[in-house]
Amino acid sequence: MEYFSTREIATFIWLVAFLLFALKSDSVGKSMLGVLRSVFQVNLLILLEAMAIYLMIACFVLSFFIDWGIGEIKMAIFWYFFTGLALLGKTVSNNGEFDGYKSWVRSTFTLLIFTEFLISKYTFSLLGELLFVPFMTLLVGMSTVAEFQEEHKDTKKFIDWAIAAIGLNLLAFTVYKFLSDETIFQGYSTVIDLTLPIFFSLWMLPFYFGVFIFVNYENAFSRLRYAFPDKNLRKRAKRIAWSEFKCNVKALKRWVHDMQMTRPLTEEEIRASTGSALEMTVLQKTPPTVPKEQGWSPFLAQDYLASYSPNMSDYRKSSDSWYSEGIIKRERRFSQNLIFYSLEGQKTFADLLKLKLTIQDLSKKEHDIAFYMGCLEDLLMVAAPEIDFDKVTKMAKGDENCNDTIDGYVISYRKEVIEIKDYISEEYLITLQPL
């Protein structure tokens, strides 16, 4: 029985060849040494060992129900280093809610698991795999590099198209081999090959959830050092946070942001702040209805330009009003010209929406103004669909600052040119309020 496919053998051969090459190159060797140092940090090692132990417990449990041999051990090791570590990375880097169940469903109850099974089972000859593996690695690497360079945008599209075409042909080949294999359903090994990754993913979910909670609390508590210089007060704040928030990570993050700004001095103030954070989290989850003449729900308005990924800040109080703001993400990864989206109002409603463009690179002015107007159109389509956008466009084309009432809303347009010696920048601001 062959435990390793020709693709796995080819991958191993090329990996060994790369390592031997790296050992001869001082620059690559030093880079690899830096990577190894980061991997062998104590906290990371503990996490990886805990994950391995948790997976070994799953293997021990399974050994009572199935014949556990070299093939199953290989599958467990492969799952750990590829699927398991990938899901762990997503869990640690996740800034929102725990989406472990979604990730598990996407990687398990989709064609992905079946496709991986087919592609790993039906491979080319060893010589063919020795050519295929580095070729695909090169294409993927070129696509990754081109993604960060705007001038290679068309090249990336072509490479991605080529990867997709090769993938579809490879899938067609494996499906043909699968349908032609009369012995595929005659043994229980096929069932094991398909169900083991599913079982491992489901088994590891509680572990990932625990890691998610632990990492978020560690990150939150590390930021409390500046909010609470007093160690005793900081310890009490941590205990209060654990008891009040438990698994509510969103409320925990909001609370930490509030602590950094308000810096309470007593335990009573800390408890009051946790209650406020929990209340605002509930309002965000179930936003109250806001009458049109009053404005918009701030928790819904934060997502009006979600397609541009503005990464809005929490809706929080500042002086006598509440606000939230974010920066619109652009096609270009780095740009001196920025678009800001913000909203202001009171605790349960927002009565002012703002969209501002700052231009410091005048060579991109026309392109960025057009993009800015596109953002404005998308915003109005959601926030005020009654407004005739052509009227707003005419207002924005003028050089004079003005206010106007359009279809039941007050729209303000401001343009400012800043000149400091040889430096010139421009700002465009459009605001929207209910009448």
C-alpha cells in the first residue's frame, strides 16, 4: 500500500532541495533563521504543543472505532500542518466575532474537501509532479507579488486566469479518473479519507474558540497598562472585565477603547463603563428604529459604505455628541489622497453624515474626485434614496461653497485650497442632514 502520493513525494523533494540551497546562501539562511526564532518563541510553542496534544486526543479516541495505521497517522499530520495551522492563524488574527463555525463549514461542507481528496488521490507520474509542483508554486508566488504593485495589476489578472484554467483542467482530469475507478467505493478507506478531515475540524472547534477568547483578552489587557498606571486598579479592572464580558469580545473591545480615553480612577467608574459597553453592544446588535425626520440609526449608518471597507470606529461619545469615523479603502494600496466617512449624532440616532476627500497628490486629482463622487452616490443610494444625484453633482461641480435643500435633506458642499509655499492641497467636504 502506498501511503504517499507522487505529488506529496515531489513536494518533499523540492522542499529538501530548497533547504539545501538555503543553507548555502547566507542571505536566505539568515532569513530562515529569523523565521525559526519567531516560531520558537515560548508562547507560540506552548500554543502549537497544546493544539498537537488536543489533536492527539482525537486520534486516541478514534483508535477505538477504526483501524489506526500509518495512513491515518499521515492524514492527521497533514491536517495539523495545513488545515489546522491555517484555521489557527485565522483564529488568532481575527478582529471580529469568532467565525470558527463558518470557517469549518466553508472548508468541510463544500466541494473543497471533496476536491482536495480527488486531487491528492489522482496525481501524475513522479516526473510530471516534479515539473508541475514548482510551476504552480511559481505562478502563485508571482500572483502574490503582483497584488502589491499597481503597475502589475493586468499581469496579476492574467496569472490568476492561468491558475484558474489549470485548476479547472486538473479538476476535470481527477473527476474523470474518479469516475473511471471501479474500486473507489469497494473499501472503507475512501470513507475514512473523506470523513477524517471533517472529524478533525469539528473536534478542534472548542480549542479554536478558547484560543480566540484568550488572545482577545490578552490583547485587550495589554492595552490597559496605559489606561490604568495603578497596578492594583488594573488588576481589579481585569477581574471586572472577565466577570462582566465573559465571551462577549465586541463589548470587551469597546470597553478597552473607552478606558483608554476616559481613564477611570475608581472601581465604581469601571463597573459603570462595563455596563455602558454592554448596552452599546446590544444596541449595535439590535439597532432601534429611527424616524426619517430624525436621521439614521448610527449602527446601520456605519455599514452604508461597507463595500469600501472603511473600518469604522466604535460609535462613542465625545463632549456633547456621539461620532464614528473611518477611512475608505482604495484600489491603490498606498495613496496620499484619502477619503473619510463619518457620522455624528446622539446615543441612538445619527443626524449628520460626512464624506471628505483630502488631496495631497494633485496628479491623481481627477481620478480621485471621480472615485469620491462614486462613494457619495453609493452613500446617498442607501442613506437618502429619494435624492436626485444629478442635483448633488451640479452642486459639487461648482467652486463656491454652498448649502441646499434637496428632496427633504440639507446638503452642504465645502471646498478648501491650502497653500503653504510650494505645497498645495485641497479638501472637499459634503455633509447630509435630515430637514
